[in-house]
Amino acid sequence: MRRLLCSSPLSFTFTYGYLKNISLKPHSCTLWKRLPIHTITCDIQRHSTLHQQIHQVAGKLLSSASAIIVSLCVVIPYSWSLTEHQSWLLEAWKYVDQYYVDQSIHPTWLQLRQKVIRQVNSNNAHSLVKDMLSTLHDPYTRLLEPEEYQSLQATATGQLIGIGIQMAPQIENGKVLITHVYPQSPAALADIRARDAIICIDHFPVSQAKNVEQIAMRIRGEKDSTVHITLERNGQMLSKAIRRQDYILQTVESNIFSNGPPSQQIGYLRIRSFDFHTVDQATQVLMNWKRQHIKCVVLDLRDNAGGYFPAGIGVASLFLPRDKVIVYTVDYRGIEETFKSTQSGIYIDGCVFVLVNEHTASASELVAAALHEQRGSLLLGHRTFGKGVVQRVFPLSDKSAIAVTTMKYLTPHHMDIHRKGIDVDMETSCEVKDSFQCTPFPISHYCDSIECLSNEE
């Protein structure tokens, strides 16, 4: 039985079936739904007696419900009203309560609300919510401070003010690894390199950050401002002062490895992350390759930590025929939804090899699994990270936001990869400039003459 706080002298909760609850107040009552079936709203006059109020509401409900069970809810003095910080805390609490993928949290989650609602004030509101979220033991369900939320939005749109680097999805041993430096970016001009490890940002140790988003937020800032970064490179400590600049993130890179006719050319497509522009960028590349009759593609998802979930669906669709399952999702209600390719993709002929590694996570794992299971593409490299859950971000009234794990996803073969990762067909390592050499057997199998291939930079 769910019990909701309300600012009236007496409140009742009606349970209708097992899916939906309603909360009745002297002025109004609303059907609070676990599933989006329908809503019942009614108004009650304040001067009527409690007995009359209940009968008025019950009469309206009985017209659409076959059984109603009445139980006493929470009694709160009429003079008591929520403070601004209490309202904000309940706002954050509500999103987790309604949408978190594991609904078994409800008893404990309700107890936490009752415990902290009278403790919250202007100084501890955010810390109380973070403490509550920590009890879920889910690093992806988290409170985003206003600056972190803005940083996340900027990443999704691909329009950033920063230094032009990409980082690994998690902090390890008090460091975060730089996985890519964008060409001609402020970081590249400052001689920052991939595989450098960030130790400190403006005197803030990385070891004190709770997640990579906090690091990204500190690196970004006002245009033309300076950020000081301490790096570790091959055991040596380096200090860099870098001026931030705005730039549009290019998530897709492409090249052609060839030294012969089109049938022996290899298209190299690297996707570094997924944002609003990724599908359009990848589409342009594949359409151009289709016109050139390129028969083999190497899709490089190494160091891709994921990003915008719909973009992963869109990229997978480019390689699959119409009506192929890309992924299943299971939400907080236990409802499974199927995502399929809605039309035949651009590149459904020829061979596709997928490169992955231990930093391939989330949406990029979704793409790798779909191509592996639905078209037989070989996975090459190293076992993936293992993030098989999806978050939804809910803005809060103080310009912060809360990211809630609302779904887990399953591969087309109904495999759960969360905290497990995806095994590869062939373990191999290579640099980007030698990517086609990661696939010596498959390419020699599908192409007529492997010795004619060379790398054109």
C-alpha cells in the first residue's frame, strides 16, 4: 500500500486492484497510477463531513472500479506545509520511486523518505538525496548538480566548450584515462595525448570525484578561460595550462584502406560516442561507400562509452535489413519493448567487422551485439565493459537533475550483458592506423587478395 504525504488534516489511500493507487484529500483526489491506464480526478467541498467526502469519492470510483480497499494513510497537521527544500527532496524521491528499474526498493525507499523529510534544509538537501541514492548501489542513478546537468546536455548535443578530449567511462586508481584527443583541439595543440592519465584539474584531485561526469564538468567552462591539468604519462608527471574553446564534436571518423579495385577496398568507420548528430554523420559515410561499391567495413567502437541511446538504435539500423530486432528493453514495470529496424539499412551487403575493447560500453555494446547476433559480424578486440542499463534524466526545480536507471536492455538473443560484457570472437590489438590488420583472417576470407591492401593515411 503506497502512502503519500499530503498537506490536509486527514488523508486516505485507496488501492484499486494491484496496479494503481489514489490519494484522497479534502479538496481533491487523484488516481496515482503505476501503469498509464487512466486517471480519475474529483473535487470535494471542504465544508462536507469526512463521512460524506468518502462516500462522494467512492461513488465516483465505483463507476469504474470493481473493488476498493480503504486504509488509513498519513496524518499531518493542516498547518504543516512543505518548505522549498522539502518539496525539492520529494520531487527527486518521486522520480526514483516511480521509475527505478528495480521496484523492490519501495519499502526501504519509503522509509528513507520518512526519515529525511524533516531533516532537510538549505545546507543538506543535495547531500541527503545523494545519500539516499547511494543505498541503491547503482552508480548510474545519481544526482546531477546544475553544472553537471549542463555538461551532460552539451555532450548530448555535441556542442561543447572545453579542450577536446574523450575519457574512459570510469575512474580507476584515482586517475581517468584520456582515450582520444580531437585533432586541432586545444588539447592537441597543448600536446596532450591519448593514454595520458588525468590526475588533477585546477588543484582538484581526480580521486575525489565520484564519476567521470564530475571530471568533464570541471574541464569545461567559459570560452577563453584557462584550465590547469596535471597528467601522468609513462610514469612522468606533466602540468598543462589550456585555454578552453567552443567546438562541435565530430563523433564519426572514416577512411578507406585500399590499393586496388573497389572489391578489395576496406571502409574504416570509427564512432567515438553517440549524440544527436551521430546517425546523420554515419549515414553520409555509408551512402558514399555504397556508391563506391566498397564490400567490407571495419566498424570501430573501441573506447566508445555510449551516449544517446536512440543514436545507438539508429546506427545499428544502418547495417540491418528491415524488421530485425536490435534490442529489447525491460522497464520498471517489467514491460518488455522491442526495438527493430524500421527500414532496410544502407549497408546490408558485404562484410562488417566490429572492433571493441574494455571501454566499449552501453549504446556501443548495443550496436556490437545487434550486428553480431543479427548479421553474423565478427567481434574483434577485447571483452566489452558491460553496461546493459539505460538512464532517463529528469530535470529538477533548482536546475539540477536526477538520472534514474529506468530500463535494462537485452540483446536480440535475450542476453543480459550488464556487468558481464560481450565476449569477442577473436582477441586482437592494433592501433587505429593499422585497424585493418586486426582482421587478417576475416579479410583474407572475404576479399580476393589480402596482399593488395595497404593503409592510406
